[in-house]
Amino acid sequence: MEITVHIPDEVAASIQAGNSELSKRLLEAYALDAYRSGELTSHQVGQLLGFESPMETDAFLKQHGAYIEYTEAEIDAQRRALQDAIRAR
């Protein structure tokens, strides 16, 4: 999907003078906002921004103060999986 955004000429001139990657910054800002509001999952953020691994997505989110929120059930499941892996050694 391609989206067009109208920016007044006066504002566009100052934006263009200071940043050549405006499209990328707008996409990142949208991804962060949508993640924080629950509209996008971390996986979807990674897809939207073209990241190749979940670790890259996690690093991006952490860098911008958007930490992944886990439910209690998810934490319990991860704890059990870790315990099972330790026992299997």
C-alpha cells in the first residue's frame, strides 16, 4: 500500500532541509504509535519496517522506549519452557 500525506509548503521546506529520510521516519513513528496502542504486534512492526529478525524489532522498540508487554500467561509459558529445557540437559 502506498499512502500520500499532504504537508503545507512552509512546513515541507523546513522538513526537507533537515531530513532526507522523512518517509522512513514517518513509517517508524506510525509503527511505534500503533504498537503502543495495540494496533500492531511486535511481529507486524518488524514486517512493516523490513526487519529480518525478532531481535532487530525488539532492539528498535527498546531504543524508542516501547517495551514488549507480556501477559502473565505468556511469562508462565516461557518459564515452563525454560525449566523443561534445563531438565532436558
